[in-house]
Amino acid sequence: MSDLRNVVMPRQVRAAQRLLFGLAFAGLVVMLASSGGLTSYGMGNMIAPWLLVWLCALLALTYDGSARGGVRITTIVVMVFVVLPSFSKALGAAGPAEFVDAALRIVLGLPVIVLLFLPETTAWFDRAK
């Protein structure tokens, strides 16, 4: 039975993985939707946070049988760097587009952090080879 737990990804890990992929897709949509009305400076301000999200999506691709605690911790750290500044961006948003941009990162990113701290998730990433 213990071998089966090592192979099958828990629901919590699968949910975090799907949220990360959803964040990456939302980032692509936001960038495409906003690209027409932004200057190059404004576009540069939006790209940096979304690059971190896309980095997390790339990390989520490694959430298979070989992923260990380092992948989980790296994802948590990067998501903290995405979510925390998004709160100040949402509160100081100049328009609805900026607010939606920041709110998407908060609404989809905060659950990822919580899911990666759950005992089932921690146990799956910390399992022995």
C-alpha cells in the first residue's frame, strides 16, 4: 500500500498543479488583452510578475513521481514573491485592468501556497525514493 501512495499524486498536489497551470494561462490572457493599450513601460511592469507565475508553471511540470521537497519549497517561495506584491498592486490599482491583473495572481496564487503546506502534500513531496 505504501508503494501506491508514492506513485499516485494526492488531490492536493494535483489541485496546486492545476492552479499553477491556470495562473500561467491567465497570465497569457491578461498580457494579450492588455497589450494593445499599454506602453512598453507598462508592459514591462506586467511581465515581471507573470514571468514568476510562468516559472511556477514550469515547476508544476515536474510534479511527477520524481518531485521532492525542493520543488515544493521553490514553488512556495516564488509564489510568495508573486502574491505579496500583488496585494499592494490591487490596493493601489489605477484602473480596473491593473486591479484584475493583481487580483488574479492573488485569487489563484494564495490557494497554491496553502495547498503546498498541507500535511498530505508535504508527505508526498518528502517521500523516500
